Amino acid sequence: MTHRIWKETKTLRRRHKQHLGKLTAPYKELIAKTTQKPPETETTIETESLEDLAKIAETLARPILHTTDGREHTFYIMDNNTKYQHKTRT
């Protein structure tokens, strides 16, 4: 039974990683991983999609920073005291 649970857990992790890979693949040149949580800012703008965030990154010529907290992934851009972000769960 323990082996079955381990195998199912491993399968789920692989699926989550594949999902994240598909989500980020078109923007891999814009995304930088970080271990720091996004800072608190005066203004935070949530985007509907990672694609929308990528458009902002290209317009502002800023990288998209990516951090994780468990299964929650936060992608964000800092521009002075404004944070643009998109959150997703895998």
C-alpha cells in the first residue's frame, strides 16, 4: 500500500510539473525564478492570465519573477511601487 501511495504521489508531481511547463513555455525567456516572496507594494494589479502579464513585461522591458508557495505559483513584475501579478495553482 505504501508503494502505491508513493507512486501516485510521484505521478501527481509529474503532472503538476508538466502543467506548469506548458503554461510557462511560451514565456520562458521572460521568466526568472526567485525564492523571495513578492514584496508588498502601494498598488497591485492582478492579471487574468500569464499571457497578459507577459505583454506587460514586454511593454515595460522587465522580467517576470516566479516564486512558489506549495502548489501556488506567483508570477510578478515590479515597476517602481506597482506590482503586476498572476497567480495559479498546479
